[in-house]
Amino acid sequence: MKLILKDFGAIISDQTSGDLIYNKIKEILSKNENCIVDFDNVKSMATFNAKQIFGRLYLELGSDVFFQKLQLENVSDDLRLIIRLGIQSAIEDSDR
């Protein structure tokens, strides 16, 4: 199933949007479906949101399931970097 992020705005930067996106992805995954997250027309995402969504999912699912079940589509290099930083931050926080 595909989740279109532009429905949440061109810039994803607030906690409410992050919570909604995280919950939508979890809902899709709970149905044993893979989730395609489409970043078309999303210009930026706060690192906080990347951690809130993708970092949290990475920790909950583990790396193997995360990369099997989640597919990122139409992601710019800048957004890809922000997502990596969010995941890295979540991992570092979980090690403390």
C-alpha cells in the first residue's frame, strides 16, 4: 500500500504530522502489507520528524524488517540524508 506524504504538506516539520504519518505506516504494516512511502512533492522534513517516524520504526521493526517492509519512493538525496540522520539519532538515543 502506498502512503502519499504530500497530503501532509510540502514541508513536514511538526509533531502532529509526524504522529499521523507514523500511525498510518503502522496501520499499513499491521495488515501485513508492505508500505511504499511516496515523497513526491515533499521538499523537506525536519530531522526531528525523520527520527519520530523512521527512527522509531527502525528500532521497533529491526533493520531487516524495516528494509523489507518499507520502501521509500521519489526521495531526494537531501531527504534521504535527513532520514538517515533521524534513524542514526534514534539508534544513538536507544544506546544511552
